[in-house]
Amino acid sequence: MLFSPANFTQNLLLLKLMQAVKMELLELLRRNDLLRSALLIGKVQDAGFTPDPYVDILMELAAKAWNRCSRMKQDPVLRAEAINYTLFAEFGLEPKTEKSKQIIDDPHRFYLHSVLNRKLGSPLSYVVLYSILAEQVGLSHEVIALPSYYLIKVRDAATDFYIDPYEGGRFLTQEEFQRKFRTALQRNRMLSTSLFEKIGTSQLVARLAQQLKHVYILKGNALEALRSVEMLTAIFPDSPELTRDRGILYCEMEYFSKAMDDLRFYLHKRPEAEDVSEIRKLTSMLKGYREIMN
């Protein structure tokens, strides 16, 4: 097991704190507050994390962008250019480089506070930061999700255009966007509506938590993985798959009663799932262990 009995009480207290964090997250999402809800994901890494200093940083960046375009506030191109200058030229956020190739196993690239500290992130964290500043300066936009990539779509009086935050805020025409979209289709070798979708605040925050979940499971960090799952269950409370994942992580952390409840719930909701036999074996093992302990 990953956790010794000496850590059991401490970890249990930390998990109880996450219940309050989940309630806070739900309230922020109800208000459609991307800035604070995305920063709140930092509590996956540290339950005592305080987002307020980073809220101040982002509000200061937004104020600088606003001041740069103050003479032409109604021009979406100038607003986007002001955001680009503020984020990349002035603040120093690093666009896509060779160092970007190690994103998949680096949790810091999905925490907004770490991205602000290190000035290095992922396509997902960059589009979240860009969207936050766009909201603050009144730039009407949508976030477009492609496989492993994200773009900003801006509606202009003349024509729609796209922005690639991960490439330093590069502007894309409709034709350039279509080429990028076709490339994504070719890489996935399938045509699916999920390859191109507009996503909002809850989905962006959920994707940050989902990426962290994957990273921490790969690294074997059960506590952080469990916190990520808890964030996701706040957004998707009825997901049997998340309940299953939480049950498996509870098992690794020796919370056997909680694990049994979650795994039984999954079996009840997904009796025909492909992994049913494996989950049944795990619940049988947990039942046997509890009988021995009693």
C-alpha cells in the first residue's frame, strides 16, 4: 500500500478539507468565475493553497491589457493584440518551444499558479489564462477544443478569426483554422464531432482536473490523484466511472470501507462494463480483508 498507518489520520483530514473545497468550486462555477475556479484547482497539489495572490496577478495583467487598448476598446483585433503583448512580451509567458514536449508528465503545467510562477505551461493552461484576460477586457470569444489543443475564436464585424495562445497568441484566419482542424482529423484517423467543440468554464476547469488526475495516476501519487477525482466529482457527481476511480484510489490509501462503497456503486450502475470482472475481484478481496480484520 502507498500509505502507512502513521499517515492515515493526516490523509483523512486532508480529504475532509476537500469537501469544503468542492463546495467552493461549485459556487464559483455557478457564478461562471473562470479565474477563481481555475486557480482553486491548485488545492489538488496543496490543500492549504491560497489563490488570492494569483488572482491579484491576473487582475493586474488584465488591467495592463485594458490600458493598452483603452483608445480603441471596441476593436477586437486591438484587444487581442493588447492581451498578446501583456502576456507574452511584457509578462514573459513562454510560447511553444522544445521544452514543451515534456508536458504530459508535469503537473505544474496544469496549475495556473505554477504557470504564472514558471511562465511555462500547456495548451490547456494557456487558453485558460487567455480566456480569463479576454473576459476582463471585454473581448467576446469562445474556446475551441481540438485533440490535445485549444484555440480562441473571436467574432469580428468583418470576419471571425482565431488565436493560438500556445504559439504566443498567433492570429489564424478561417482557412488556417480549417487546415489545423484537418490535421487533427488526420492524426486521429476518425471523424467525430468531439474533435471540434466549444467549451465553457466548467469544462475548462474539469479538463485541468482531468489532466492532473492522469499525471498523478501515472506517477503513483494516490493522494493528489484522489483530490483531482474529488474535484471532478463536484462537477460530475453522477459519474460511475469517477466513483470507480475514487474507489480504487481509496483502496490504495487503505480506506477500505470507502473503497467498497464506491466500487459497489459502480458495479450497480455499470453491470455490463468491460472491467466488471476486475472490479468484482477487488471488492471480493476487500470483503475478505475486512472479515479478517474483524
